[in-house]
Amino acid sequence: MNSILVPTDFSEEANYALDLAVQLAKKNSEPTEVHVLHIIESPGPVSLDSLEDGYAHQEYATLIELQEKNKRSEMEALKSDPKHKGVNMITEIMIGNPYQRISKAISKVDADLVVMGTHGISGLKEILIGSNTQKLVRFAKCPVLTVKESINLNSIENIVLATNLDTDQTELITELKKLQRLTNSHISLLKVNTPNNFRTTRQTQNRLDKFVEKHQLTNCSTHVYNDATEEEGVIDFVKDTAASMIAIGTHSRKGLGHILSGSIAENLVNHSKVPVWTFSMRH
């Protein structure tokens, strides 16, 4: 892990994400850059070229310039924080659509991991619009780790890997093993049985054992859990076992298919209290 990207809006949750990224960078045996990115969101599809009126053009440019100045001061404060001493922190401010800019930054810095703070959303907005965090979870080219609270890296001892056992998860396991080595954590491999997708315990356990053997998982235990839905099963299992983190793959559905089918990974990002590590199976 050589490069970690941390998008920030300077909120409390974003600061929690940055603190965790710094801890990961310090723990890593290889030199790791922490890239901190702030996006100044454009007010709609406005561009400087589209503003014909000279006064409006100048007013818009002045507003953006003032925001940049203020945010650069906040960036400098982050870099000078004693907690971040000894870490190669690189800061950048960009203007535009947050999701698009963050996606480009992932490629630009060749990020191995994105760490983001999230507030969580619910209701109609969650179903129809989604947040920038949700979009990144769905489509990012590298793993995305979302946090809502302050996390001590040493407290991450048990990662629940929720799986449907039906898709090839070789790349996901490769990436997750990197995090496991860094945290020296145990993996609880979990399959949630639901009424609409039920297999016997013996059938499921046999598939879990084959999964462990195929991917050569170590420091790992297997678990079958029955619940009404996959999301409820994962959250309840985490509560029952006091797990530290959830890991799950997302299938990157688009459009109507996404709205109708939803995404267990995105729902967990919104509703789980523990950090959620996601990997887009699309890539």
C-alpha cells in the first residue's frame, strides 16, 4: 500500500477518516503517501466561459478564489497537526463535481485505498439520488473504507467478510489480505441465509470451507447466520460478535437495476456503525 486518498470536507467524520489513513500509513512497512483532496463544488453546470456578463464573470471568479484561499488555510492546518507528523501528506484542492474529481484523483495518484468519512443518509434521497460516497463505493477502482466515528487502528481485530459465495472474489480477497496483514486482524467469513435464498447449514458450511481453501485464508473462521435480509444479518452478526469492521464486495449496478435491486454494500455504508471496507467487483 503506497498511496491512500482521503477526500475531505473538513467535517468531523472526514477528520476521523484522515486520522485512520495516517495510522495506516505509519503502520505500513513501505513508504506511503496520504493524499488529502478537497473539492469545491461548482454551483450547477456553470463555467467561467458561459458567463457572458463581465460583472457576473468576475463575481463568480472572486467567489471561487475566496473559497480556495480559505480551504488552503484549512489544509495547512491539517498538515501541521502534530498527529500527522512523520507522514508524507500531499494536499490538493480541485473545482468541479465531487464524484468525478475524486474518481480522477484515484487514477492520478494511483490510490491503493480511499478512506472517507460518511454521515449516512436515508429515505428517498438514499434510493433515488445517492451520495458521492455511495457512487464511489459502487464504482471506485480501488477499495473504499468508510468511517463514521474515531477509530484506533489497533482496535481493528475482527473483520467480518460478508459473501454470497456465488461470484469470483479473487481480486477482493487479494486486496483484503493487504488490510489483514496491516491490522493483524482475524477474518470472520460470513454467509447470511435468508428466506428467499436459503440453503441448509451443512450445504452452506461446505461452500464456506471450499471458499477458505480456494483463497488460502488464514486466521479465519466461518459462520452461517439466519436473518430476514442480508443487510440485517450482517449488522446483527457484527453486534453479536462485537466485530471491528465489515468487508464486502459490490456488483456496481447502474440505473433502474440499481434502484430496484439496491446494494447491500451501500446500505451497510449508510447504516453500519463500524467501518465498512468495500471493493467494486466491476473491476
